[in-house]
Amino acid sequence: MGTGELTVDFVGQVRTLSPGESLSFGRAADLVVDDANRYLHRVVGRLVWHDGVWWLENLGDHIELELVAADGTLVRLAPRPDGADPNVAAFTAERARLGFAAGGMRYELDLTLESGSRPGGVEPEPPAGEATSRYGHVALTEDERRLLTALATPVLRDPTVGPEGLVSNRELAMALGWGMTKFNRKLDYLCTRLTKAGVRGLVGARGDEATNRRWRLVEHAVAARLVTAADLERPPS
């Protein structure tokens, strides 16, 4: 057996992923494809290791992904229906090209699977909705939903907002009617739970890293639909 490593090449930006890791791609993702194209999702999709196989997830709601293997085999992943789990496909070819378009622009990522690491035998069954539940999805308590909704409100109202548009923790705590100790405790606990669910960049951060943590939390919460614009209309409990 090989190492299972997956190499992703986007116009010279090369990432090598080991089993257990994941890589999101989009306008403001782990791999930034085009931060100036506002028609491109912040997170278009993700490559993730699951049950001994690399999977491609389409996390966008209006962008189709195309996975073309070196032998010409074509797999199309439709956008994710509103509120549904993402469409997924196993990546088992030695080489493939991942393509998608947004705002009149076309993007392509070259994927290479380490020789000898491809699974043999029968093609694995898709995780049947378990991809999101195992990777970055947790059942939110009412307080956690309130916290996430408050933190993500600027982005839920305007998808073009960046990290600088987030409200400070102190302002959020006041809006929620919480003290800072309670706010920080609940934020830390939620980040720990999501980290255990496979989300990176949420634990052990201070200063600028803490700001990045908050943005990473919002980015994931919106992309994974942990909170949506509908939560803005929910009456306070």
C-alpha cells in the first residue's frame, strides 16, 4: 500500500494532503482560488479523507463540480440543495482534473493520488449523508445557535463581508445578555466540539490568531449551514 497522499495543484500552488486531513477551496477557503470573484462561493467544495478513501464534496448551492479522470471518466457533482447534505464522489483515479466555473471564470485543480495508494476491489459506497455529520457538523444547543447566529450575522446578511466585518466578542456578549466569562466558555467549548468533528483552526488561538479563529468559525458555520439566514428571524429564547 502507498501513503494515501493526495497532491492538489492550482496554477502552481501545490498542497499535499495526508490521510485524515482535508482541504477546502473557494474564494476564502483553505485554498484560495480567486478572492476577487464575488460570484464564487467562499467555500465551493472540499477534499476529505473518509473510510480509507479521498472524497470530493460539493458545498456550493449554485456551482457544479466536474471531476475528469485521466482515462476520460467524468463525474459531475450538482450543487447542494437548500438545507441538504452535500453531493459527494470518491476520488480513486491516479490523476484527475477538478473543474468549475463562476462569474464567467473557469477554474481547474489538478489532483494526483500517490501511486499504489488507490483502494482496490469494489468502489466504496458514498457515506450517504454521513460526510457532513462526521466532518464539521455537531448538534447545536440553543445557546450555541444563538452565539453562532450573532457572530455570523454580518455574513448572513451580506455574503461579501470579510473578517473585518465581524463584531467584537464584547459587543456580542452584550447583545446576547451574557458576561464575558460565559461567552468565552461557550465559544471555547463550541470550537473544541467542532475541532473534534474535523474542523481546523479553532483551538489554541490568541491575538491575531483569535481573530482568524472567529472568521474560520463563521466561514465553516455558513458553508456547512450550521446557521442560515433563517436563523436571523428566529425569536430570542
